[in-house]
Amino acid sequence: MDAARLPGTSGPEQIVAHVDMDCFYAACEQRREPALRNEPLVVGMGYENGATHGAVATASYEARAYGVESAMAISEALERLPRKVEAVADPDLTVEDAGFYRPVDMDFYESVAADVREILHTEADVVREVSIDEAYLDVTERVSWKTVRSWAQDLKDTIESAVGVVASVGVAPTMSAAKVASDRDKPDGLVVVEPGAVREFFDDLPVEDVHGVGPVTARELAALDIETAGDLAAADPELLAEHFGERGREIRRYARGEDERSVTPKGDPKSLSRESAFTDATTDIEAKCRQVRTLADAVADRAERKGARYQTIGIKVVTPPFDVNTRARSLPGPVEEPELVRRIALDLLGEFADDPVRKVGVRVSNLDFSAGEQANLDGFGGDNGSEEASGSSRTSSTPAAADELDDDGQVGLGTFVANDGDTEAVEDTAGEGTDASETHISLPPGQTTLAEF
């Protein structure tokens, strides 16, 4: 007899697991320094020991109790949670209400993630690695719905005992439901949503829990009196399309438990990016520049670790109410120049120096993964200055980006565009497609290296 088919799916019923590591960066640091377990711990991007610059990449659950949040400036985090070493020396501070700070160490986190991935590939026939700390697994041929909970618990136990970090696992018949399920009972969660129960599972969840819906979209939906996943599932698809385009229909299908996607491995991404939202729209140019510098460094670092050179560098700026503006510049050839990423990103940001800004992002695209040498820029010089074009959109007609954080509150996994299988992405991101705002750079006469840019 043929396998049962779910409404809205094109293939036989599948069993999908979404594995999401809990506070992964912090968990890695706690594995390296066991004394940090159960302590308030902050991991910072662009942070150095003893310094006050940088931004929070992730915070342990103990640190979050003090109001420390991902993407927060380290200086603000320190106001809420002083460093333990300073609290010991300062009689005005309480040692019990202080924490530990560590800089991001991506090489170490990658090594730990590799150990986790090895386990995942052993336990599933098909694995889609979404980011350093999460993946989808198709285990349809490995387990049944009667045995999948036991399998998932064994997977969690294996990861914790063999690698020393904790994973939350969600299991469902669709990718979107599995992702929501993995976040439902964090930390150390295990939620199984069986066929026929997906719609009921979603009904009472806040609408922002639906895959593809972040804070910005949730606020727009609330203005339409859509506050729960059940409301979204019952909403008029034409109304959603009017406000959100085809993506409105898509998130409605997810809320109804309908998801035609199958788990497929990822190829090389077409772009890499990071983005970060401010708590409130800000006109503070120093805050905007600091955020862009941190994001630019993170993007360049990720490109280096992936062995990717880039030919286009761009930014995204979201201004009130929800206007999405993109700017980009293209180079004569693919390069690996971290300082250039920062300089171009800051230069492009200058256009928005006086504007209130909700969110900023940095992106590199037109990626080259070949092992050849970096492009020789001799002969690319020109006398003409580059003229910048611009692109902007409103969330009423374009899927608006919302949150730079993953479901575990860890910064750094977001990207500019919706996941098309070729671009590293998370939900509720703007699908800008090609860069209408690209401009091409001609190097000034006599300039032969991008380091001079």
C-alpha cells in the first residue's frame, strides 16, 4: 500500500528531524572550560578580553536572566552583567551578579560542529546543514513514527556524551514543523509532532513561531488581527498576498502544516551575510557604524573559513516603518580582502548617516570557491568615478527581513535573502534576488591593490 500523503505535500509522508544546538558558542566555551557551566557567560563578536567594544554573539541562559541579549553592544552588556574579575576587585559590585566574557573563536566552534555533523551523517541518510549549529535530517528510511522518539533521544544523548554539547530536536512530517518543534521546549528539548497533529500543534502558537515569520512580519500581521498560527492558518490567502506577496501564501501554508519541501543537501552558497537589529530605530551614527564594522568582520571571517572569494560587497538598511534599502558595489574580480569589506560597507552606510535605522546588514556575493589565485587588478583602473544606484522596498510588497538571530537567540546566522538552496539563509529574510543596487568599481590610475581602496 502506498505511504499516506499529507495535505499540501507532493510526496509520501516523510519523517524530518531538526537538530538545533543550544547556545552553541557558549556551550563550546563551557566544554573547553567546564568551570563556566551554569555560570553567566557572554560570547562577543569583535570582542577582546578586557575590552568594551564588540557585540554579543550569544549569551548563556544564566546571562540572559540579567537582560543580556544577542546583538547587544558589549558595553551595554557590561552595564547589566559586569565581568567577574572586575567584581572581585570592586567593592561596589557583587561577585554573584557578575559573569564571564569570552571572544568568538570560530575555528574551535567549527571543530566542535564537525564532531556533531559526523554523528548526524551517521544517524541519517540525508542531512541538510543549515548553519554551524543546526541541520535537517530525513530519517524516513531509518525509523517509524512508533520509534522516532526513542531514536531522537538516543541522538541527543550521543551528541552530549560524545561531543559535550546539548541539542534540542524537533521531529515532524515537514521541515517547517520540525524547525518549530525543535524550538518549542528549549533548552535540551525533544518534541515530536506526528502526522495529523501538525495543524493542532500550530493552532495556539504565537504567529512569530511559524517558520518564515519574524518580529517585523509578526507586527504587520498583528495589525491585521492575526496573532496566532491558528489565525494565520484561517486567514484569507488573498489578503495575505495583498500585504506580503507570494510569501504571505507561503507562511499561511506553513501555519496549516503544509510544506512541500524535502530535505536536500546544500551546495555552495551564492552569498554570505550577517544582519543585526537595534532594539529601537536609532539615528546614532556611532552605533550604526559599530554594528556594521562588527557584521563586516563576521562576514569576511565566514568567507575565509569557507574558502570563498567575493566580487560584490553590499549592505542592507531597514528604516521606519519597514523600508528595506540595499546598496552594493562590484569589484573587477573576486577577492579576499576583509578590510575592504569593512571600508565599502561603512562607505555605503554613509548615505543613511542621519536616518533612523531599525536594522543593518552586510553581504558579500558573486562568490568564487575555486582554488585559483586572487584576481590581479592591474589594468582595471579607470578615470571614471563609480556612480551608485539604489534599491529599496516596502515590506507590504517585499518579504521584509526581521530578525538576525537564530531561534536560540544566537547572532550571526541570518542572511539577506530567502533560502533558495544556494544562499545561506534563515526565515523572515528579504528575497531581493539580484542586486539591483550594484555598482561597479573602477580603480583609480596607478592603484593596483585593493588594500589601497
